[in-house]
Amino acid sequence: MDTEIVLHEDDNLRIVKRLVLGRFVLSFHGPITFQARRPFQESVTKLRAEGCRSLILHLTEVPFVDSVALALITITWRTWTEAGLMVVIAQPSPYVKELLTLANITKLVSSFDSLQEAISSIKLGDPPTK
């Protein structure tokens, strides 16, 4: 069952938590910028506190990210992997995908062209591999 909970919503950004086939998905709707750092961090922290072991950052509805967003993604990946947890990116918009690649973030964080591919990459019960 696909359940959806809005974790944050303002004029610029909406963050939705979904549980899809046993995997947690954070879907972002709007730009992720300096102004969105606190909602981003609070959402990620909330999921981790709830016992989430793997996280999919769904970025298809994100038209723009700034350097703060790139740092947030990198820091999230680093802190989660150091704790034995997993973070992947799903379906970034073309512009965001290009920025992730130019910033070499895709060398750290696995990125998938579809949400289904990202979901399939996370095997339930398996330890994270990247």
C-alpha cells in the first residue's frame, strides 16, 4: 500500500513521505535551495528517527537545486552510509541530473532514471551496498 504524509509545505516547496513497497520515498516538489535547508534536514532526520534504513530522494518535481542542496544530499548520504544506512536518488529532473553529475555527486550517491528502478535497487532486509 502506498501511504502519503506531507512533512513540509510552503509557497516554494512541498515534501511528501511515502512508503512504497516497503521503501521510504521522500518526494520533493519545488526547488531545493538555501531556504529549504531546514525542511530538508528535518524531513530526513524524522525518517531516520522512525527507524528508516534506506531512503529514496525522489527529485522528478525539482526544477532547481543550489549549492546548499548539493551539500545537503552529500551530507545526508555520508551520515547515513556511515551508520550502515542507504540513500539513493530517483528520477532527477534533467537540469538537476546535470548538476548532480557536474558536482560528482552521482559518483557517491546512486541515481536512477525511474522511481521503480530506485525501489528495485533496495532489497528489503539486505544491508546497503553503496
